[in-house]
Amino acid sequence: MPDRTKIWTAGLIVIGDEILSGRTQDANTAYLAKWLNVEGIELKGVEIVPDEMGRIIEAVNRARTSYDYLFTTGGIGPTHDDITVDAVAQALQRAVVIHPEAKRILEGYYGDRISTARMRMARVPEGAELIPNPVSGAPGIRIDNIFMMAGVPKITQGMLAGIAGTLAGGQPVLDRSVGAWVGETAVADVLSTVESEKPGVQIGSYPFWREGKVGSNFVIRARERQVLDDAAERLMTALRAVDVDPIDGGI
């Protein structure tokens, strides 16, 4: 049975020159964060690195020892600059080998269109397991606490679906939103007071502007439903006390 009291953590390394250049926008971070919340795991750090062996190795070695789980996206495709497998293997001091099941999957998927470049996607650090890929041929890779996934969001999401419920995690993080037509700085003390009165609660404030007016959404996060609801009620009461009319956004 997983330890529901432990705070399980994860890090993400986003790999790719195209992300850093702005040519491609990263869509995997937000999806992974939400997926991890459901699994009872907190995403605690994200790093974006270029397609450079040394930079990837350094990032992997930092993150794999800092978090319970490490996810990487990008760099496991068929081209010369897809070097994530090699970098992770070097970080772990493992050899790179052809995984026989990955080879079989790729040969079945591509048929007579299989090529040396496509067969690169069967390469894994020695001792790795495969992550199912229901979208395209090449599987993801798991070794130790590291999960290597594609950079294409649809493929990443399919891989995450394949491992849902298989990781040890804690209590999922719940959230509830409360909005108000008020600037966040005007009620900073109120937010701080509610957080201090409710251990285990975090409140994030996110300003918005509509129709020439400023407002804020306050997102309350907690692991227990009763604690979450109590904090929301406490926040709304505190806002009314400073003459601010809250809007309960619910779950």
C-alpha cells in the first residue's frame, strides 16, 4: 500500500532547442502537473535544457536525486539531435542497448518502412523498461525513477495514461477557487492570515483585468476536502470583513 502521508515529488526536464528558441511552445508541463496531482504527486521543479549532452546529463543527475520521480520530455525520436537516451545512460553509467520488445514494436508499426533512423527509437539505457505508446510506434522508457517521454503532447499524454495508477503516491491535491473584484495586494494580509490559520493549505492569487476593472482569483489547495472547504469559507468571511464581495468558483 502506498504511504498516503508522504509528500511524493516529481521533477520535469523539458529537452529541446525548439522550446528555448520559441519556435515550439511547451504544452507538457501543465498537463503533467495536473496528471501528477491526481496521482498524489507534486511537481516541484521544471528545467528546460537544450539538445546538449552535458547540459542534459547535469540536469538529470540533479533532478533524479532531488525528487521521487523524474520525467523528461523530448529527445527520444529518430534524428541525430535526439540524444536523451544517451544522456540518461551516461548519467546512470549504463550502456545503451537495443530493447528487443521495442525493436519488435517498431518493426510491426513501420513494416517495410523501417529504417536505421527509426530503429534508433528502440535504443534504451541497459536495464530499462518500456512505457506503452498508444499513439505512435515508439514506446517511452522507464529506468529507475526516470520516465523518458516524447515531446509531442498527444504522445506524452498517451504514455501518461499507460502508467496511470502504477506509481506510489500520496493524497491527491484538491483545489477550490474564490474570485473577487479586488487587487491581490489589497488583500495580501487576508490571504496570509487564512494560510497561517489553516495548516496544510496553500493559497495562490492570480490577478485578471476585464471591462476596465481589476480582479483576482484565489486558488486554495489542500489534501483534505474538509480542510479545503473550511479554508474557502474562512477566506470568503475574511474578504467580506474588509468589504470585498467574494465569488465562490467551486471545485
